[in-house]
Amino acid sequence: MRCLHLRQGQMALDWLAGSVVAADYRMLGVRFEVEVYANTGQAVADRTLWCTHGSPNLRRPGERDQEEL
């Protein structure tokens, strides 16, 4: 998921691997091993971010971002 997190001591909006912990027909919950932050910069207490299916902030394992090509 593309999210706000710390990378080398700096805030970065970048891809971060996580584990899917919940899903329904509309939303997906992804939990991370490291601290993640809301768009406001506030830490997310349970390290779980939610996103709608088809969001540009989600990609499948092994899928490359267009910017990387």
C-alpha cells in the first residue's frame, strides 16, 4: 500500500508491504509491522490502514508501479 511512514528517519509517502487483515465487498484493511501515519501526520494506533478496492494506493504482490518502469 502507498502510505505515510518513516523511512530512514524521514516521513515518506511510498510503497510499504503489509498483511491483509480484513476485507469485504468494498474495503480492505492492511496491517503493517512499522508505524504508519494518517494524512494528517498522526500515528495510527493499531497500524492498520483501510482502503477501497481499486484504489491507486493498492497494488498486488509483484505488481510494479508505472513510475518504476
